[in-house]
Amino acid sequence: MKKIVVWIAIALVVGVVGFLALKPAGGLKNVDAAGVTAAQAKGAQVVDVRSGGEFELGHIPGAINVPVDGLQAAAASWDRNATYVVYCATGARSAAAVATMQSMGFKNIDHFDAGIQAWTGKLESGTQKTTQKIETSGKPVLVEFYTDS
């Protein structure tokens, strides 16, 4: 009887250690509009990965616009431990953006997977304001400029 209890205890310990070793690092969670607002109130940066034209038509207040095709270059200098909320129109492009950010080592990503179509708050319109200081690594950076028109 003692042998069975010991083996069960060992199996339990191995199972817990295995789970902890294999669980995904960081936190990715899908959020709704209320979750976006709550994350933003806690200091999360909201990232709109739609095109510049879509962003100008209406975006979540406080969001920055980084089209999905330029995300990897733009996010190279971002803090990997900060919290980000990523969204697009319906969730498809933002899912790709989240995968890119995870592959780059970002730890805390909230995905507004229903997209801006499910946003219940007010929208801002117009181009992105660049009031925040841009921090660089001191290495040369290639910047591409393009328009949607």
C-alpha cells in the first residue's frame, strides 16, 4: 500500500513539473471591448494593425497605428514585458500580428479578437499623433514611407 502511495505522489510531482515546464510563457488572452478599456486603464498600449486609411476613419482612443505588414520592424524597439492590446477590423490581421509579437518574445498581449467592429465606445478619427518620445537602440534604422492612396 505504501508503494502505491509513493508512486502516486511521484506521478503527481512529475505531472505538475511537466505542466509548469510546458505551459506557454507570458500571457495571451482574448478580450472584449470592456477588456480593452480595462487593460488601457492599467497602462496597456493599444495597437491598431489596420491600414493608415482605416485608422484615419476611426480608431480606439489612444491607439497607435502600426499596419500589420510593418509590425515586426516597428515593434523591434518596444518593451517585451509591457502589455499590448492588438486589434484590427475583424480579428484576422490582429491574429497574425499577435503571432508575430509572440515570436519576437512579447510576454503580455491582449487580443481584441472581435476587432473594431465590436468596439462599444467612442472612436477617434484622424491621423496618429506622435506625442510620445521614440526610444531607439542606437542602431541605424531603415524607415519606409508609403501611402494608401
